[in-house]
Amino acid sequence: MQRGDGANFDPVLDTPIPVRDPLMLERLKADSRALYEEFRATPVGKHTPNLQFILQLFRGAPVPGKYALVAVEPHRRWVLAQMTGRRGDPVVTYPDVTFTDLAEAERVVYRLRWKQLTGETIEP
């Protein structure tokens, strides 16, 4: 996937998410498919404690490199983006990765953040 600015790799944007409790993360990695299936079924709403733990890691990750969604047309179309973490810099967008279904967009961001967190890919 190439960013809108044409770059393929950026040490700030492509840095993994640091984890304070690697043992807990290893336990959860064993359940990666079940956690994703739970998120896939209910991206918004109540989650089990294990999924909530993962979502808190995603949300609490450092801003540089964090994947996000930018509304191109409110409530209709979104584009994948990454935050730079540098004040005043715009987010880096991926104009070739757009969504018309917010739930599907959230699932893609989950999988990308999981890869940043664990280094492992979750297939859709």
C-alpha cells in the first residue's frame, strides 16, 4: 500500500506499537481470530474484557503511525489515513483505500493496528 504522498516506508509511521505487558499480549495473540471475529460482529458496543484490553492498547498507542479514518463525505465515504504525530502536519491519506461502509472501514483499521501491535496479519 502506498501513501498519498508516494512514500512506501516512513520510520515514524511504520513503527510498531509498544506494549507494557508482553506476556498478556502473547496470551491474547493465541486468540487473535476469536477477538477479531468478536470485533467484526460488533465493532461498536459492549466487548469482552480481552477485546476491550486490545482496543485500549490500540487507542492508547502513540499517535505517530496510528491508523485512522477521515470522512471524505460525512456519513457516506471515508479514506484510510495515518497520523504523523507532528503538530501542524496533516494526516497522511491513502486515496486508493476508500470505504462506503463504516463498519468495514473499522474492521480494516483493526487489522492494521493488530499488525502494528503484534507483527501478525489477520485475514478478513
